[in-house]
Amino acid sequence: MTLEKVYEQVVDRNPGEEEFHQAVREVLESIEPVMEKHPEFVSANIVERIVEPERQLIFRVPWIDDGGEVRVNRGFRVQFNSAIGPYKGGIRFHPSVYLGIIKFLGFEQIFKNALTGLAMGGGKGGSDFDPKGKSDNEVMRFCQSFMTELTRHVGPDTDVPAGDIGVGAREIGYLFGQYRRLTNRFEGVFTGKSPEWGGSLGRPEATGYGLVYLTSEMLKDHGESLKDKTVTISGSGNVAQFALDKCLEMGAKVVTLSDSTGCIYDPDGIDRDKFEYVKELKNVRRGRIQEYAEEYDVEYEDRGRPWKYECDIALPCATQNELDGKDAQVLLDNGVMAVGEGANMPSTPEAIEIFQETDVLFAPAKAANAGGVSVSGLEMAQNSQRLSWSFEEVDDRLQGIMKGIYKTVSKSAERFGDEGNLVLGANTAGFMKVAKAMLDQGVI
Ligand code: NDP
């Protein structure tokens, strides 16, 4: 079957799941040269198989709110591909979650995890539950109900979830606690745990730091660095905060942050003191980024996004499709030099096309944000050994992994005919590894 036919079949079989279609399309558009060089993948129908999840779970999550009322949400876990290791991928709690979002994220995760060089398959889960505005007790009761069902499907050698949007340290604690209570086993079934009880040092920092390591590697390859560059970042959650932290360390000036209600622009730069304020605002008080603008008397735009502000480097770190063709054009007109994707699929296909037609350096999410899952892989290794490594050891390994990913992806782009096209590089390198494993393991 041609790649175009496979895509049509995916659209037919998964109606209404636009984000999933978009993620599949991007990969299929990249792998044509792989299929030409590897007819064995064609005859084994690897592509038809890889776009179909191994297992999709959808379940009811009933819980009781603080007013005593019974509420019902929908839970998901898509176990997409386990050819190179146990399913691995985060859990997202956000009202926009439906099967199509979880499938897009699970599908991307397969190739990203392959790029890390660690033994992890791809999966993703979540719920349309919104933790915003809920009390800690409500979040706990929801997590316990969610985990009551999920427990039977996961395990340290089967499927190891982690956090994502709306699932941070607090939620992982409640989810892990319920798993332990139901199974009577203390084992590495989640990553992103607190270092006090089995988590890896450096895991909270890993996605944001990894993004900046990879972006800086890409800049270095073109005779540039982050020093004295102006950076715009979207989001103000886990990935955005630690990307900001590492940018500061590397001597860059970060001028924006955002959340789902708006965007702040601080032309003087968000320094260490202001960063402390952001962490307290977002992680402790769980407030809105607008308060930053009030505190420091800077510009705030309701529903705004950071892409209209002048910058050298843009790091989208909030959510999917948050940077469209128009935004890409404005970034370009303002002289952007590089874009590194911290979020999953933050740039629309039109935006990516604009970057690729020009000399903007573009690091796609599968490579750029793989630091999080890499350190999750290291957390699994530490859990298996019942050891914990120092922050420095984890961070050193993370830097090595991100450099390795950049090299793998660049080489693969060259091999398949378009040097510097890291989208092609990430998709082909990730696909090759999983496709070979699937071939070796027969028709399953
Ligand atoms: P968080 O929940 O910690 O932060 C998400 C941030 O993005 C918040 O500032 C949030 O604002 C904002 N946001 C969420 N949804 C929207 C929306 N629809 N429109 C505008 N802003 C939005 O999540 P993470 O930082 O963990 O995740 C951010 C991105 O990075 C996601 O795409 C995730 O899949 C990806 N990622 C995360 C990894 C990790 O290790 N955590 C690993 C790899 C990728 P608000 O608070 O108002 O909701």
C-alpha cells in the first residue's frame, strides 16, 4: 500500500481525530526515502502496522467533589508500540483531552523514545479532567479513581507512565500511592516521582534543560550560541520554567512567558529573582501569569502569544498547534534565527514549511523535547538497580543523550537526502529503529 493510501486509511479509521492525522501525516511524509531504500519494510506492511496502536483503553473515572456531588470524567491509555521496550509516555489532564490527542501524543512518543537510544516503547494517557480550580482533595480523589482502573494495565516492565500537561509532582504522588496500595508493590511504575521516594534527581528539569542543550548544539553546529540572545518562551509550566532556567545559565535573555489565559512581555528579561516569583506563582499558588505583569509592571496581553515579539530564538513550550503559519511569518520578519520545540507538535505544518523554506534552524519536538523521557529512562534504570544517582551524574548523561540525538538526527537527514532538515532526520531515524525491531519480531 502506498504511503498516501495508508494515510487515507488512518483518516477513515480514526474519524475526527485531527491531531492524530496531523502527527501521522508528518511522519509518513518523511519516510518515503526510507521505504525506497528498504523494500523489506514495504513487504512486511510495517507502516500499516505502526499507525495502529497495539491497545487503546478508554474508561470511566467517577469521583466525588468537595460538595459531595458525583462527577464523571473519561480516562485514556493508548499503548501504541512496545517493539523496543515497555510502553512509555506521560499522562495529561486537560479539558481538551480526547482520544485523538492521546493518539497523536502516543504516536510521536514511539519515535522520540527510539531516538533516546534507551529501551522504551511509546504510549500516552490522560483524562479530560481539569485540575485547575480543584482542591488538593478533589485532585487526590480523582487520581485515586483514575489509577484504580489504570493499575491493571501498567507495570514496571509493561507500561510506565509519567507526567505531562496538568500532571506534575502532586498528581504523580497520588497516582503512585494508589498503585502501591492496590498492588502492595513498591516498584518503578511511574517516572517523575519525588526523589524522596524513588524519583530521579534532574527529572523535573530534564525536558526544559534538554531542549536548551539540543538547541544550543544546533546553534553550535552553525557557529552560534545562546549567549546574549533574546529568547521568547511560551507556557509557564514545567518545560517552560526549566527552559528559562537553562537559558539564563547560558547567558540568554528571556522576554516572554504565557499560560492559557495570556502572555507577558518583559523587555528587560526575566532574571533569577523574577524566575523565583514565577515558580512560586505557578507551582505553589497555581495563579495566572497575568499577576507577573502586575508585579513587575510589564505588558500583558489577554489570550496573547509570544510570537509577535522580536527575538533570536523561539521556544514554544505550552501545547500543540500554538505557533501557526502567521506566527512563523512574523517571527521570520523579526529576524528569528532558531526555533526549538519544547511542547509536542507546537508548530502547525504551515509554520514548519515556512521555517524550512528559509534558513531558520528548526529543532522538532521528537528530538528537542526528548530530554524528559530520557531522564525517565534513567529513572527506570535507577529503580531497577535500587540506586539513585547524583544530580550531576544524571545531568551529564542527559547532556550526552541530547548531543547523541542531535548527531543521530543530523546524520539521518543527510543520509536521506536533505542535510539540515531535522524533521526528516528525527522521523527517519526514529522510524528506522522501530521498523527494524518490528521486522525482527515477526507479524504481531
Ligand atoms: P504544564 O502543565 O506544566 O504546563 C503547560 C503550560 O502550557 C502552562 O503554562 C499552561 O497554561 C500552558 N497551556 C496548556 N494548554 C494550553 C493551551 N491550550 N493554550 C495555551 N497555553 C496552554 O505542562 P508541561 O510543561 O509538562 O508540558 C508542556 C508541553 O511540553 C506539552 O506539549 C507536553 O506534552 C510537552 N512535554 C512535556 C514533557 C514533560 O516532561 N513534562 C516532556 C515532553 C514534552 P495553564 O496553566 O493556563 O493551563
